[in-house]
Amino acid sequence: MPVNGRLRIYYDGIIYSMYRHRPGGISNFFDHLISGVASQHDCLLTSLRPAHLPHPSGQLLAIARHNISIRPGRFNNPLRRQSFSIRAGLFRPDLIHPTYYEAPLIHRIRAPLVYTVHDMIHEKWRDQLDPTGQAIEAKRRCFEAASALPCVSESTLRDLLELYPHLEPKASVIHLAGNLKSGLASCSEKAANQQNEQYLLYVGARSSYKNFTRLALAFSRVMATFPMLRLKLVGAPLASDEVDLLNALSIFTRVDVHVGLPDAALAELYRHAIAFVYPSLYEGFGLPLLEAMAMNTPVLAANTSSIPEVASDAALLFNPWSVDSIADAILQIAGKPELGEELRRKGQRQCLRFSWDKTTSGYLNLYRQLVPQKS
């Protein structure tokens, strides 16, 4: 039970083991959440990620690490699990919040269990992402065991209850927020050159439901009208099939790929783009939308899943299944500077609706509801 109003919260850092050498969207979320919660309540996080890489911070946060490595390697995972389980048991948490869909590493402690529902992408795109159904079954077991299931959007909540309607009493919505660090030094020569370019910006993964192929097709259709327009991609290097696609569409020389950009360089790309394009067929939330708006970048986005909920009227929405619809949105933003200015103004207002303070407050209210108070 909480002492002096302070909760003891155990964050089983599964996601910090899965993404051991690089940050990801879910670990970024927990970085912000745990940092906010640990300013007020005692928190323990287990992590296999090296200490010099991103982690939460907070005056009341303890991070348990397990750096022992022995041979044969098959013994490492059981040792890690045992080490983390002992640390968590000694911590005696009032509440457990795993960072991904796995049972927490803790024994003989009965405490409320919270799982954040980020999306239902495995269920929606099972043939491509989870043909064996293993991920879906792991999620289902966690959902059944949970005391609460906060969803990142109303859209994700609907998707959850469409498949598991009996979980409605556990489910709620706590929105996320944007997190791009925009502090910049002096503008570099390269950044200055970008100000003279006219380009669309695409950030993130490009395979499967991310719908990059239709964006490339749409971009190729507008080149005759705007021959100087470029498409800048931030993410992984082009795969061989992507190179083949861009060459087949005769747009390879009009596409720039940026790999491993620091936040300051990414912020510059956002700020000078005529628009950020988000053609994804499905998202649980859509953090890049808020990042673009915070950078004062007009947004073109798909009218599916959670995207209209997050973007509202601050984006020009299109049908992501239609190449013509995507191309029309690009033509509008490239041909109407006044539309870009209108979307910038609306975007600045819209991104203020979401903040990590609001997210943290929502989770703290949920935690307090789940933990019995001393009489």
C-alpha cells in the first residue's frame, strides 16, 4: 500500500530489452511517462539497454540492470529473468506496468497490472505481420490478465473492443503527445540550402501498411506539374525493391534518403518542407503528426484509423487507398501557399491539445484508482 501518498510502481522494461541498442516509439513513450511519474512516486525499471542510451530519469527512479554474460549463452536469459524477478520482488510494488505484451518478471507479488494498448496492428494485418498468431495470442493473454487497459486513442479502443468486447470495463483512453527535440544551434549551410528547395517530407518505416508504394506512385504523377518538387525520406536506406520502384517511376533522382539523423537535423527538414506526408493505412496513434505540427509543418495525412482523431482539421486528409487522392492532396499543397499557411496555424493549435503532462496525469489518476489506499 502507498506510504505518505507515494506509490511504488514497477515498470518491467521488456521494451528496453527488445530495442536494446536503439530507441523506438514505445520506449520513447515510456521514457516520458516514467520520467513524469518518477518525479512524484517511487519507480523501478528493469533494463538491458546500455546505460549511455536513452532511458527515463527522475529523482525517485531506480533502474535495475543485468550486465552479466556467461557461456554457454543459453544460460543468460534465465539468469536475467531471475535477477530482475528478485529485484522486483524486493521492491514490493503497489502496481506493475509492463512495457510490452509479456508477463512481468516478478514472483509472489499480487498487484494491479496495467498494459498500454498501442495498436491492434497484429490483428489487423495478421497475414503480413503475425501469420502464426503468436503475437496475437501473447497480447490476448496480457489483456485478460490486466487490471486496466489504457488505449492510446479512441480508434485503438474501438479496435480492441471490436475483437474483445468483454474487456470494456478495463479499457479507457489516455492520449500520447509529441516528443521531437527541436533545440537547434546555428543553421548549417546544408540547412540553408534546404530553405530554397521545394520538397515533401516522409519519416519512418516504409513497408507494408505504411503505404509508401502508393505515395511514390502519387509523387510520380505530380512531377509534370511541379518538376522541381522533391521527396525526402527519413529512415532506413532504400531496399532493392524500392530502388527498382523509384527507377521504374522515373523519380529516383528526385528522392533523397536521410539515415540516422539527429533531432536538430530532422527539425530542420520538418521546418522547411512544404508538407509532411503520412499515408499510413493504419496507426494506433500517430506521433509524427504532432511532431510535424510542433515544427510548424503543414500535414497531408490518411483519413484512416486514429489519424483523423489526432490531426482533426489541422491536416489535409486523403484516401490512402487511392493514388489519385494522394496526388490531389500533393497538388493542392504545392500549388496553394495559402493552404500551407492555414494548416500551419491550425497545426500549432492542434498540437497544444496533447502534452506529456496530460498523459502522465491520466496515468497517475488510473494508478490511484487501482491501488487500495490506507484507511
